[in-house]
Amino acid sequence: MKSKLESLYQTAIKTIIPPYLVKIDFIKTATVPIIKMKFNPKYNMAIIIDSDDEIEVDITLEDASYPYHQGVNCSEYVSNVINHHHIIKPVIIVLK
């Protein structure tokens, strides 16, 4: 799985250019290897965004060889909690 993620990382480095891509890291030593990226949407020429907010994206790949990867399970759990307890959504957004 690391090789697929590393290949994706190398492709991103070659194809996503600054200043749109602010930062990119590949953390191979994490329990679940992860690519962390930060984008500045104001430099996207396809759309105009009047904001200085940056967008952070984390990419992992789910694989049986990484039993600690619980991202999909966690997302499903949080969605279920929000659906049953609407009042907790702002708290989850702040904590996330």
C-alpha cells in the first residue's frame, strides 16, 4: 500500500503547482501512512474564491495490511451520531 500512496504523492508533486499547492507531506512512518496537503483555493483559475482560507486534505488508503486504519468506520459512526442527535453537530465540527 505504501507504494501506491508514494506513487500518488510523487504524481501530486509533479502535477499540482504552487501557489495553489501550499504544502505537501508524505508521512510514511505513521501507523497508517498519510499524505497531507494544504491548498490555497484563491489561486484556482477555474473558479474565483474570495477567501484567504486554506483547505487541508489528508489522504490515506484503506488496506487489510493496516488494521489500525479506522477512518471509514469513524466517518460512518460520526454520521450516525449526527443523524440521531442533531444538536451535537456543531460540537463535532469544532472538535474535528
